[in-house]
Amino acid sequence: MNSSLCLGCLLLFLPGSGFRVTAEESGNEFALRDGDTLAFLGDSITAARNYSRIIEDYTLLRFPERRIRFLNAGQGGDTASGCLERLDRDVLDRGATVVTVAFGINDIGWGTKADEEHRRAYLGGITAIIERCRALGVRVFICSAAITAEKPESAENGYLQKMCDEGLELAKEKGAETIDVSRSMREVQRRVEASNEKEPDPKKQTRMHVEDGVHLNDLGQMAMAWAILKGLHAPAEVTGLSLDAATGSVVTKEGCEARDISLKASGGGFTRVDSRLPLNLHPLWMLWGWHMPISDDLNQYRLAISNLEPGEYEVLAGDRLLGQWNEKSLAGGLNLASATANAWEPGGPWDARGHALARLTTMRDELDQARRITGDFLKEQPGQGALLSGVDELEKHLVALQREFAQPSPVRFEIRKAVP
């Protein structure tokens, strides 16, 4: 690959960027089904609404044919036992069919109440959540708590992890699903620490938390989304296409079609029609891939072209330059999910769709918060009903737009020899 190309192309070759077995191939179906409503139940880390939006975007792009709703039921300062007072209002009465449950740090008062009384309250809350949800047929995923900034070695054997482990075992006994968010996030934390050891300036070191060491920054929220998506058996593969330039034919295809192929040994073009799209969020978002295997675990949008003449080739999609690679790299296969020749702009049309969708998801999320404020704090105001109706109508339009942006469209690819 031409080293003069910008960072966006280098993202294809982050550590651990090889292809892996998909969730479907390993026998695990994605947990969210057509018609589901997923509620994210938790404390202020959930109420920040970052990891929930990433999971929403992933699901919309990867399963555009499925009609799935998303509810954020996070509340600052909440606990597993405390949420029982609002479980009906915020989750069950809103039609949830699936719920992820992420508590722990407030349950022990940020470590100041790590005692038997609060441990029992946590476990009692987990038990009650599961029983009340399962009584209504709601599928439950109990998560261990998000990590704090505590060192991984001590946190692994700390009170919070041990209490959460008990909660996970209890959940299994009661027939709920479990996601060990803590240990998955700790994998990322160890990578971050290893990277920071090479950076002597503390101001330039990477963090997963804000100053309090508990609440997550953007990287931490992405790590939590990655952990939960893995726990929901999110498939790694988007679509895959392999072509033979010598014969201008399809060798293999997965989840896509190739039309109007005009390939030969010196290059050419084809139209790719995908059934689903990769996750993309905003410029430079894949820098998080230095610390977690997003490409491996969530985002394999593959292209391989064999039997090209030796040389360097530019790959374009929808007239947008994705990058430059030699014939051996193209034959070996590329992950083009977030490839771009300009790291500040989207690469292919699928990348631009992802960027636009992420903004629409944020808008829908903001609208949901406006609904909650209106419902909770404007009860005595004239016209509250009309305000709520207006919010509902606007959300319908936004959801329709989200689904429209998540729909794949045919993309024309061009493979041409690079000018020396």
C-alpha cells in the first residue's frame, strides 16, 4: 500500500484485522429479532446514551429488514434494586421485549458501601428484574458493570467484579442471558495501558474515563457497546465478495451480488449490490480500533480481486477514492468497511450513510429525552398532550429516515492502475 495515503486507509490494517468466523457460522444468532423492542436499563453510564446509540446504529445497518425499536431507560444514580420502582414505567409498559441490565457501581456507592447489605440488595434487585421481565416474556441480558479506572489487576479481584460475577451466576440459574461487560472492557483497558507505556507525556495518554474515573468517555462508551454487541452475538461479517479479474467472474459472494462486471487483468469495474451495511459513525471513529478489534468482531465488509497484473491500484466506490493497494493485497482481500483516502470524509456511499444515520439516531435520541421531560415536568401545562403528540409524530418521521439511510443501494466500483 502506498504509504503516502492518509490515515483512513491505514485503518484497514489495524492490529488483528484478519477475517473471523461470523456469529451465524458459530451457531449463535443475533439476539434481536424482527419486531423486538430493546430497552437499555441502567444508571448514568446508560443515561449518557452513547453506547446505546452505537448499538442502535449497528443493528439498523446490519439488519435493515428487521423492525426493531430502541428505548433508553438509563437513570443517573440508579441501582439494581432502586430501578424496580420505575421498571414498569420505563421498560415494561413501553413494550420492551428485550432488556439489557447494567448496574453495579452505584449499588456499592462507588466502593464506599461495598458490604454485605448492599451486595444482597444488588442480588435481590437482579432477581426481581429477571422474574418480573420473564413473567411477561421479556428476554433479559444481565451485564456486569462497566469498568472503572482502577488498575485491571486489582479490579479483576475486587469487590465490584466479584459481586457482578455472583449476579451473572444468579442470572444463569434463573434462565436469563448474561454479558460479562467488565472483562471485555478490561481487555481494552489493558491495550490502552500498554499503549500509554510508550507515551511519556500524561496529557497525550489515552483514557477510557472522565476525571472521576467512573463515567466513561467516548472510547469507554465504544468499548461498552462492543462488549454488549458481542454478548448479543452480533455477527462480524457484513458482506463479502471475491472476483477473478482474469475471467471477470464471481468466485465467492456472501450477502451481496456483483453485476455489470467489466474486470480484466489490468483493472475494470463492477456494481456491488449489498443486503446490509457496515457500521460507521463519524470521521476518525476507527481510531478506537487501535484498542479493540472492531473490524474483526463487528465490521467485515470484504473485497478480494485475484489475477490482476502486478502493480499499484486505486479502488474507487461511487466515484470516491477508497485507497491504493497492490495486486497481492487485493488478492488477499481487503476490509473496506471504513476505508477512505481522506480521513476527515466518508469513503464509499455506505460510509456516508453510516455517518448520516449516526446523526439521525442522535436526533431521535434527543427527541426521546424531550418526550420524557415533557411527560414528567409539564404535566400541569396547557397543551401537554398536543406537545407529546407532536413529538411522537416527529419521531415517526425520524425513524422512517433512519431506516431509509440504513438501506443498501447499488455501488459502482472501479479498479484502476495508479499513476506512478
